[in-house]
Amino acid sequence: MNVVVCAKLVPTGTPTLGPDHLVVRSGTDAALDPGDEYGLELALQLTEQHGGDVTVVSMGPDEAGQAIQRALAMGASRGVLVSDPSLRGADALVTARVLAAAIGMYPFDLVVAGVESTDGYTGTVPVTVAEILGIASVTAVRRLEPSDAGARIERMTERGYDVYECPLPAVVTVTAGSVEPRFPSLKGIMQAKQKPVDRPSLQDLGSRDLTATQTVTAVTDAPTKSGGEVVQGDEAVGRIVELLAEAKVI
Amino acid sequence: MAGAWVFAEITRDGPHPAAFELLAHARSFDDDPTAIALGQGATEAAAELGAHGAATVYACDDPVFAEHPGRPAAHVLAGLIEAEAPDVVLFAQTYDSRDVAGRLQGSIGSALMGNATSIADPRHARAEIFGGTKIVDVELAGPAPPLILLRPKSIAAEPTGGTARVVPLEADVPEDIRGARIVERHEESASGPRLEDAKVVLAGGRGLGGPDAFAMLDELASVIGGAAVGASRAAVDAGWVPYSYQIGQTGKTVKPDVYLAAGISGALQHVVGMKGAKRIVAINKDADAPLLAMADLGVVGDLFQVLPALTEEIRRRKGS
Amino acid sequence: MAVLTVAVTLFWRRARSRLEVLRAARPAARTDHPGVRARRELSHVLGQRKLFQKAAPGVMHAFIFWGFLVLLPTIVEAMLAAIDRHWTFPYLGHVAWFAFLQDLFATLVVVGVAIAFTIRKIQRPDRFRGSHMEEADRILLAILGIVTTLLLWNASRIALGFADHPAAAPVTDALSGLFGGGRGTEVAERVLVWSHLLIVLGFLTYLPRSKHLHIITAAPNVYLAKNQPLGYLEPLRIDLEGAETDVRLGASVATDLSRKQVLDLFSCTECGRCQEVCPAWNTGKALSPKLLIMDLRDQVAKEAPLITAGAAGIVELQPLVPNAVADQVVWDCVTCGACVRECPVDIEHVDTIVDLRRNLVMAESRFPNEAGAMLRGVESSENPWGQSASARTDWTASVEDIRVLQPGDPPPEILFWVGCAGAFDERAQRTTQSIARLLTAAGVDYAILGPRERCTGDPARRMGHEYLFQMLAEANVEILNGAGVTKIVASCAHCFNTLANEYPDYGGAYEVVHHTELLSALVAEGRLRPDPAGGRGSVTYHDACYLGRHNGRYDAPREVLRAAGAAAVEMPRHGERSFCCGAGGARMWMEETEGTRINDTRFAEAEATGAETVATACPYCFVMLDDAAKAKGSAVRVADVATLLAESTLAEPGG
């Protein structure tokens, strides 16, 4: 079972915005998105049990190579990095088109991603990739096993989980906590350097429309929310309720 | 104004409450929004959708949408959009609606914006990022209608008492694009979401005094909905709750939207497990507890009074 | 003659496989400072110093050991007298004082064996649980046989008139009364000398496969022991750019062990002194240092033929973990070093455990899940809690005039290394603040590194992630050297140990003191004037393993407490015998799942002294004991020595 894993390099501290209102990705501490590690771990376990290779694909600045190295150290066989200055600020659609094109260059039965990235948390790119590739998709997956129909998948719901039969190839997004990502061994880190990392150019991926469909026009500070206040007595309950409402929880 | 469209998610229990909120959003710039309802119960839901502002409801009761989530809905929507050319389509930021929107973007190439909290017009919306500390205004371009995902509870639903014109639809979804199929449903009674996934985490510590007090947190969790109960190491060591509840450096790490800690002092070993929470509320009778200083909202008080009062207040609000 | 040849041949054949294993092992590179090593040899081996850490067993063993040394010439005498009955040892065989010594020590050996059997059969201490008691019995009986045959043989010689000074050997002389002196005695004399020889030679052939091999391996083992303080670990020097085969990632199979480590295994006498003091074993965990060494030894012995055969090619050896030792046993260790302190033959259990961990973490990525969070934190944020570096100065908010050393600034007289716990943990922050206030009050020229400080790497290294430690050590040394730092005061016992003992391997040679030492010196110099009448009440001081046993620092904290007006009361296990708080060996980040908690056990011991306060000198001890106090709801206060001093010295100790 060949699996392609989507990996994103995200800032490790609080992300900051540059003057162009885009998240600063170069020159800061960054690492493989923890959400993607769950997908990677699932992919590794599947190929360990059922054979096949794990290919990790990432779109980003040069530094995204770090995310790929980490994935290779954990056990992926090959990395693919698409990096082009024109892709800076790519929105979900452009990202999906680029990823779909890159993924399409390799044989795969399954594409795995995290449920949402920790710095953007839109959470739609994987299914958009599925649509472009014309294959099935299941999100919020907590368990997956190959079956006669393709794969038997457990998907998380608010009340529990649903079980799906899904034809392969397919795209799945994996929830946090569904598997425990392995810690790469030093041997793995050393072996990672020997593994191939392809760097297809935009031309290699074929022509497609890569114009961004959204721009950020302004960034302002949110009005100070209930930050660092201490209350007691009768007003306490009311303030808590207000906070919960502000957080859109109730 | 050809219009604002709202994708009204139809669940087994009827229309998702977020649908009414979406209609409220739509009505901020379009007096006659349209709702698309796909799934068994769609036609039935039309009345309620109309009562919340939908002027037109496209309804299709075909079971295919429940059996094959995501793809059929996107397919039908794509066809409708091509035929009717709306200005914008609004979705709720839920797992299911998000899947539909994502696939739709792939097939029609429209802009898609997530986590929006308000809309000015079909091409301009606003979102909060970085844990709600920054507000971004976004302009949406592109040929097809933009798809905007709005956070649930970002606006209050407004009953208008109107009625909607119902347009029945046929679902004509080819077999080969139906995608994954549901074969079983499992409901894990009462346990709610897992700690790692919950949007709200309520945690109890030494201050709870014993295992029984955790019932207060359970009740609060069920009243809020979508909340999970955890604990600090002290409560686990004391044997009040199992190790699976433990949050901290040797337990779980959680990143909820709201973390409410009752009776937890806030030692570093615990804090590392929850510092990613977007908002932190701490209730402790000791005014010097470190967690009170760290929290967005610190409550110096008796948790045995505050928690039941809070539960009551939320219950009251939800009931009305 | 023939008998001798047979015996020696048998001995050699059996011993050879052990020797081959040693030859195949990695050289230990432990030949520096021969003077220090020789002194240790004299003290530990000749002087039996560590054996006397336990009174009765010490006496028992000393008698037998010294007896063995003194009686060595008698073996030669017996061998030659077996051929020529009149043969006596030149010079020694004719002087009265040697006859006396022989007599005395032979008797002492008998006494020693009697003591040994009393301990083993009547007292039955728990430290022998898991040891091979029958093997020990056989050895003791053999020893008894050797000296009794010697005494009787000498007695028969006296009866036959071959002894020069019978009166000089009272016991033997008395025994000579058993023999008539005639033909019967001549036969008896032959029988006895041959019995004596046969027992000795038989014992010789038994040696290589038994724990009694220690009589040969113990002396070199002591010689090769560490010269550095107990807390020091040897570096691995991992070079990722080098060839993969050259990189050693710890001990996976028997051939990964160094000669010292193999000698350790062969020197173990199963005495159990280590087991007796191990905090893990004492709180119901699976780890016993003695059983660990025995299990490793058994696997090495079992694989010895493979190891020798494999000198020619690839050998399939079983991984030591989990075949000899279970994973959990390796992780149970708190690296407190109590085992190493007790061991009479200087076995270094902790080093071997860390080597096993190195392989598990770096080569196999197999370790308790919870610790992964700590490793990730150290890796990405340079501190075990994954906090942001800028928060390292948060504690300074309530303290005035803290100088943060900026790049390019002139170095302070002394750099205050705050450490991760001292910076991020709110309880340890109080200690940091107390120290800062005291140093300022004393007019010390000091500064902190602030956000440029990184974890010293101790938790990563103790966990077995040597590479992560190496990267941190190199980075820290670069910053410290670049800043021109020459003197450091550390407030955490672990930071202290690493900075003082381990950083020199990476180019960082600084004068490092622990905060209790510095504070004690400041008080002695009069730069700090605590008011002892302030009365800190009764205080019991918990010796931190990494300050005390690992580095021999016991007095300074006590001096500080005395100066602060504390009425000191000691726990039974204090000083060198201190019982660990349970956080060492990166166990701060691991869950204890078996038995009772180590920190609870130690806290109970502290509480039992009746002291109102437990004083600590390390933030880990502080947190562990404070947690234990809170869990018990105890009124006993846990506080750092610095805080107690600050309360007696400063108008506003705060913290």
C-alpha cells in the first residue's frame, strides 16, 4: 500500500505576520506540523503492516525541507518539495492544485494529511486535493484498515464515530491522538540524509491556474478580550459565561 | 442581488443549528437569501429555514447524501451553482460542511475562506487568527462564487417568521463519484469528545477534594456540549479519576478553545499540558495560585459554589 | 606435577572464554592518572575500604581476603612439600613471625567463614534475594576446607617435628596434639597435604565459571574505575557526518560493552549491597542493580562462545534489552548512584544503564511515551517544558537590578546559571529569586544569560539521548566561552554536575560552584550576615544526589542552615547514604506505575524526623518533596536552603 503524506512546515512559536500580512515562514523556528505527524505515523504503520512506501510531499519555502527530513527520519522513503517564490502567500486553492499535481506524479493508494494545520486551521485543502485528483475522501479519521472494498475507516463524529467503506485511492485526514507519533531515532536521522528528495519545478507539475483567489487587506488587533483579569464574588459566574460566549462555545 | 446562498447542513436530527446563523449572516447584505438543503428531512426543514429568513429553499431528500457524505452534495451544489450563479455560498465551519466546501472549491475553482466571523458583502469577510488576538480582513477574488466558512456561534440566529418557497431537486449522482459509504454508526453514550479533540476542557485538581466532586464537572460538560473532563496529576495520584484524565507533562496535552480549571494551582508540570488553550479560566480559592495569574479569567472563589451556579446559568441561557 | 598441570590447564580453558570476551570488548580508555588509580587500589582492595561500609560483613570479608593474601606462600609450600615432605618455604618457612601470622590468619579465615554463615543462614538479610546462595555456600565451604586442611596439615607437621617454631603458632600447636607422631601421622600428613592441594586446585578450576572469579577481576576493575566524580558520564562523540558504522549509539549487544563494563559483570559477587540501597527496588520496582548486573553477566557468559567465534565474522548476538534485562528495568533507574557508592568492587551500574538507554533512545526510539514530550521540548525549545526562551527572565519581574548579560558585554565575575527549572517552574523561581537577592545584598558581581541560556542537556543525557546533549553542550560552551565566562554558580544540582564535570569534554572549562557553596562562603566572609536568632526552627536537610553522592558536597548547605539559625536534625539516610527524591535519570518526566512513589517514601522519612522544614538544594528535590508534602496534606514546609537563608538575612526575602 503506497501512501503519500502531506506535510507542512509551521512556525513553532506564535506565528508572526510580515508586512505583506502573510505568515513569516523563513528564518524562524519551524517544524513539521504536529498534526501532520499523526498522518505520517498512520502511514508508516500501514506500510509496515501491509508493505509499500511512504512518500512525503510538502509545498513551502526552502526550509520546508526540514519538515521533509523529519518525516524521512521517522521512516518515509522519499520526499517531494515544491518550492517557488511565486507560491508565497498561496491560498487553499493554489496549495491544493500544486499538491495534487505533485502527488499525481507518484503511485499511491492513499493520501494522508492532518485534519487542519496549526497555523491556518482552515482544514479544506486535503478534500480539495481529492476533488482535483477525482478520488474519494474521508476526514477526521481515527482508524483505517485495508479491506476488500478498499479501506475500512472509522471517522470521528460529535457523538462517537461512523464506519465507512471507502474505495481506494482516497484522501484521508487523521485526527490528533488517533496514533502516537514515533520519535525519530538517531539512526533514522542519519539514514534520512541518504533518502531521495525530489524538487519538481512548477513547469514539471504542468500548467495550471495558480492565481491566488484571496488577499488579506488589513490586520488589526482584536479588542482586548478578557485578558488576565481576576474576579470574585457574584460577578464571577457572569464573567465566565461572557467569556464562553466570546469564545463561541455557547 | 442574485444572492447569498446558505448550505444548510441536514443531520439526522434535522437542520444543523448553524444553518440559522448562516441565514442571519446572509441577511446582513441580502434580504432574500437562498438555502440549499440536501438529505432526508430537507423538505421538512424548509419551514424552519423559512422561519429564520430563507426566501427560497432548494430541497432534496435523497438518502444518497447521508450514505455518502461530502461528494454527492458537492456535485449537486456544483450543478446548481452553474445553473443559478449565486454571488456567494456560506457554509458552517463543521467537519461535514467543510468537506463539501472543500470539494466544491476543487471542482469549480472558487475562493474559499475559513474561520470567518462576519461578512460585509460577498467579496469581503473578516476572520480572527492567532488565538483571537488578531483580526484579518480578507478580499475574495476569482470567477465563481466565493465559499465562506463561518464559525458557529459567531452570530445569533434571528427568527423572522417568514415562509420559504420550496424548490424540489433531483439528486442525480453518478455511481462512480459517490465516494466513501457509511456502513455503521456508533454513538458513545454520554462520554463526549476525547480530551485531545474537545473544544472545551474542564479540569479538576486537588481542590475538588474527592472523586464525587467530578460529577459537577461532568454535568457542566454535558450542559455546555462538546466538552471533555480532565484532571491534574494530584487528582489522578489520589485515585479520584483514572490516568486517562491526566493533563500535564506526563499526561495529555490539550489545545481547546476554552480550558476551565477548578481547584488546580497551576504547577509547571500541569501547565505544559494546557498552555496551548486559546482561553483559560481558573477557579481557585487561593488567590496566590499561579494559574490565576496565568489565566485569561481568574476567579477567586469556592468552586463548589461557582461550578453549580455556572451550570445553572448556562442551562438557563440555552433553555431560553 | 601432573595434577598441577591438569588443574592449570582446566582453569585456563575455562577462563579463556572470559578472557576472549574481554579482549573482544571495546577498550575502556581508563589509564589516565595512574597515581590516583594506584591509591584507589590500595584503599579499596588492600584496605577493603568499601567493604567496611558494612561492619560485620566487612570484617568477615577482610579476614578472608587478608588471610588469602597472607597464606599465598603456603600454597606454594604445600605444592612443593607434596613432592618432598621436608620442603619448607625459604626464609618465611623458618621465621617465627610468619608461623604466627599463618596461624593467626588461618584462624581468622575460619572465623570469617563462621561470620559469613551466620549472616547468610541466621540473619538472612534481604539483599541476598535473587543471589545464588548455593554457589556461595560451596565457595565458603571450599575456603573452610582449604584453611582447615592447612591448619591440620601444619599441625601434623609439628607432630612430625618439621616445624621450627611450633609455639609461635598456638592454634596449630594445640591441634598438633591430635596426632601421635608415628606412622599414622606420617600417613595423615600426606593425606592432608594432598587434600589441601586438591581442594585448592579444584577451587582453581571452579573459579572461572563462578562468581568467585572476582578474586582475579576485582583488582583490575577497581583500577579501571572512574577517576572523575561519580556523576560524570563518558561522552560518545557522535558525528552524524561520519560513516554510519563508526557511530556508536550505546550498548545494544554484548560486544558493545567496554572492557570496564565486562569486568564489572565478572566482578559481581552478588552481595546485594547495591540492591539494598536502590530507591527503585526499595519502592517495589523491578530494577535491582545487582540483578541487572547478574542478568547481563549471564547473557554475556552464554554468548561467550559466539563472541569468540565471531572474531572472524558477523555474529548474531541477542540484544541485551529485552533479552537479558527488561525495558522497564532500564527506565526504573533514577541514576542516584547509591549502588555505585556501595559496591565493594567499584562496579559502575549507572554507566551501563545509561549506555543501554542510549541505544534504546537513539537507535531504536523505544522509551516511555511520556518522556517524549520532554525530549521534544529540549529539541525544539531548548528546555524540557517546551517554554519560550523569552520567558526565562519572567522571574526577574519581582527582583531588582538583575543584570542580563548581552552579547559583547564584559563578563561578570561570576555567571549565575539559573537553569530551566529555576526559570520556568514557579516553585523553583522562589529559590532563584532568593539567590539573586542574596547575591545582590552581598555585593557579588554577577549576571544571568537570560534568554540565551539553554538547557544544559542533563535530562536528555540521562535519558540516553546523547546526541541531543552533545548539541546543547557544544552550543552552550560556545556562548559561555564567547562571553568570556570563567566562573559559574548553578542553582540546580544537575546543572552543577553537568557544567562542572561534563562540559570540560566539550571545551568548557569553568570554575563551577553550587549556590550553597557560594552562599556558605559569603556567610563565612561576612558578606552576608544572617540573624540566627530569627529561628528557622528544626530543619532536616535532604542531600541532593547530584550534589552530594555524585560530587561529595555535603557540608556547605549544612553550614548555611546553621548560620540561618536552623536546628538541624538528620534523616537516617543522609549524606553519602541519602535516599533519592525520585526525579533523577529523567524520571521527573516519567510516570511511576509500580509500588510506592519514591518521593512519598523519602518525604515520609523526612517527616519522621519531626522537623518543621525540609531543606533542599536542588529544584527537582524541591518539587518532588513538595508534591509529596501536598499529597499527604502535611504541614511540613519544603524550602530551598537559599530561601531559608534569605529569610534570616534580608529585610524582604520575598520569593
